Amino acid sequence: MPPHMDEHTGARIARTRKARRLTQRELADLSHVSYSTLTKVEQGNLPASPSVTGALARALSVAVTDLTGQPYLDELRQDQLDGLINPIREALNIYDLGPDLDVTPRPVAELEADADRLCAMVRATNIKQVAADLPTLIHEATTTAHTNPVDRNWQLLASTYRTAYDVTTKLGFSDLCTVALDRLDWAAQRASDPVLGGMRQYLRALAYFRASDYRTGGRLVRLGMTTLEQAETGRVRDVLTGQLHLGAAVLAGRSKDKETAEGHLGEAQRIAERTGPAEKVHWLSFGPTNVGVHRVSVLAELDQYPEAVHAAQEIAIPDKWPPSRLAHHHAEVARAEMWTGRTDAAFKSLMRARKLAPQQTRYHPTVRETYAGLEAAKRTMPDTFNNFGSWIGM
């Protein structure tokens, strides 16, 4: 895709504002975003932070993705990923039709191993292969669950829906990730599994976080905590509870509620000290390291960017930590570095994210907004800066 300088978030905000017949002053008043910030964002002179984008989306009564431009269809077509989405959509749509007589499922143990393989591949950021393999697995798991409706088979089906959520979220299809979460809840109820139910509320809270509905996200976290109280005590329940606290911390940070965010981080830290590294428990990457990178995210959401950069420097990332999570962390650090004027460091962090997880990084809205923010320093950036911009479609 050739670069179109009018395709930044600020330009989409301006077009939507004009369609609503609002002046910049009127939108600033409605959104509680300063007039100066709004004008600079619309002109492309200031990157739109997630909190600003969220506030403007609410004021304009549109989805956040309408302003960020997701999904990035031109880049998806270049990567031949767009054609992999509809088969996932179709597989999600047959959830209640009973067994398919044209499907001959593999043994349950093989399907479980395949589901686990796809979860691991998502963490390794091989999104294209997961998207290609997932529909067949969903079809097989659906027929298996309807043919023999025992808890184990419903749990297997729930796992495939969770992977559908992961893939569609990373590629920017917010509508489809919501469908996947509804299917996850449907299967979890049939499995009578409160852990899966609690995880679904956590993932749903993240969806509302991305949609900038922090109040609803907080309610979902509390509902997830209540659901987990029905689960057996032990490490798995602790991991899910700790992850819910991390989600609540980031939601509070985006809401600029520092005290609540710190409280949730503290509770997650206490749980992580008890569980130790638990990255593979439901593939949530929970543990002391994840608490540390969430602390960086919270500081950035609170606009405490120097503190976020310092906190990132204090984290010792263990070898073989999940590439998807680490790449996301580098994108968050890049944003904080950009806002503190450390442009060279910010671009290096973006490049680290790309090296670790190219498919994920290319479709990450934070990466695009950070790159846009670095445009002002373009003359001092290396030649690879323009190449990076072409790669993400800017």
C-alpha cells in the first residue's frame, strides 16, 4: 500500500467530527479533551494516545476502531491474511447446529494436543498459521462436543473459541472477537467450568478496555472475580485471579485512578510471589515478570512516561518469555520513550517488537500511533525509519 498521509487517526477524527457537524471547540468540550490537543491530533502534529482516542470516540458515538482504522485491510491482503478470517467466522457460526455428519473428528486427545499447539503458536506469534489451522479444529471440536457432551469436550471447544478470540483481536477484527467470547461463554457454561467463565470475563474486560469503556470493563473484572470464587482453590485459580487484578490495574490506569491501579498491582504481585512463573497456565503469561510489564503499562496509562521508562529498565525479562507478550511490552515502552523525547530509543523498541512478532506488531494500533509521533523527528532518524513506515502502511 502506498503511504497516504491523510490516513492517520487524527484525519479520521476530523472527518468524523465534520460528519457530526461539530466544531473542534464543540468536540473538545464534549470529550473533555483539550482544544489544543484535539487540533494538534487532527493535524497529525501530535499522536493520539489511547485515552484521547477513547474519549473522542465516545463523544462522537463511534467505535474506537473507526478512528484507528482497524482492521488494516490493505496490509492484511498483502500478507494474505484477509482470506483466513471468513473461515473462522463460519466456524464460529455453527456452534449450536449439532454434530456435522460430514466431519469425522480425530480422537479427543489429539484434538486437545492440537488446541494446545495453536495456543503455543499464538504466543510464538505465528498468527497466519494459527488462522489457517483453526477453522478445521473448531469444526472437529464442535462435532465432538455435540456427539459426546461431557465436560472435557466442552472445555476443548472453549479452548478453540479462546484461540479464535486471540487471533481476531490481534488482527483488529473487534466484532469477531466479541463473537468468539460469546461462544467461549456458551461452551464454558456447558462445561460447568468457573475457571473458563472467569477467564472469559477477563478477556471481555480487555475488549471493553480497547473500546475505551473502562467502567464496564471494571464491572466485568469484578464479575470474573465472583465467578472464580466457585472454582477449586489452588494454583490455577490463583493465576486467573492474579490476571484479573492486572486487567483491573490497567483499566484503572486508563481511567487515571492511580490509587486503585496500584492496589490491584500490589495484589497481583502478592499472588505472583505465591504462584511463581505460570506462563502456560491457560497461556495467560502470568507471573512476576508479567506483573512488572503491567506496571510499565499502568504508568504509561497514567501519563507518567519517565517513570514507565525507568520501570521498564528495572525488569529482567527471562529467556524464552512469550514473544507475543514481550513484543507488546516493547510497543508500550516505545510509546513511553517517544513521549519523553527519546526518539532513537523509541524506534529501537519498535524494531525489537517487529523482530519478535512481525505479524502482531504490524497490526498493533499503538505501534502506528507511536510511529506517527516519531514523524516530527524524522530528519534525525535512520534510513530504516521510512522502511518501517512503509511496512506498517503509513
